[in-house]
Amino acid sequence: QVQLVESGGGLVHPGGSLRLSCAASGISGSIFSMTYMAWYRQAPGNQREWVATISSTSNTVYLDSVKGRFTISRDNAQNAVYLQMNSLKPEDTAVYYCKIFRAGIEYWGKGILVTVSS
């Protein structure tokens, strides 16, 4: 069974930075390297929204509101994906989830809270 565990969340002041990590287990490195990975977030009272995706060849796509501030990356040797978040704003406050997907199959992490507040 594939499991994803997010880490690195917490409280940060506006303008600050955080780096989220998502570690995948129950999947071989060769299979992991062929998957797509994505980050989503869900703010209080809102629906879950997509934030960024990284392909198996490390092509990246971002939500417009995070372009230039967030960077998604992956380390296939570690079966991990990361989200570097800079210049954080209060509106970035949400529970952040990672997702692994390929060929119609997807797995989600349980999420981690990021709070941006002064």
C-alpha cells in the first residue's frame, strides 16, 4: 500500500518561507520515478484546490497565485517531493496535501497545516 506523509508545516509570519516535504513509501524507486506528483491545499471553508504539479520528467506547472513564490521539486532517490514556499501571504494559510498519480491511480497524504499570520 502506497503511503504519503507530509512534513514541514507550521506557523510563519507573512513574507516568510517554509519547505514542505512529502515522503512516499510502499513504492519502488523505479515506479516512483515514473509518477506525477502534486500539491493541493484546502483553506478553512473552501474547497481543496490544486497548487502545483511535477511530471516524471520534472516539468512543472503552478497555480497562478503561487507562480514565482512556490517551487515544486522531486528527489527520486528519496521517493520524495517538496514544495518550497517563499513570500508567504495570509491567504496561503491552508492544509496542504501531496498526491501521487499515474495511469488513473492516485494516492493522497493526510495533509499538513500551514498558517501564515503575524
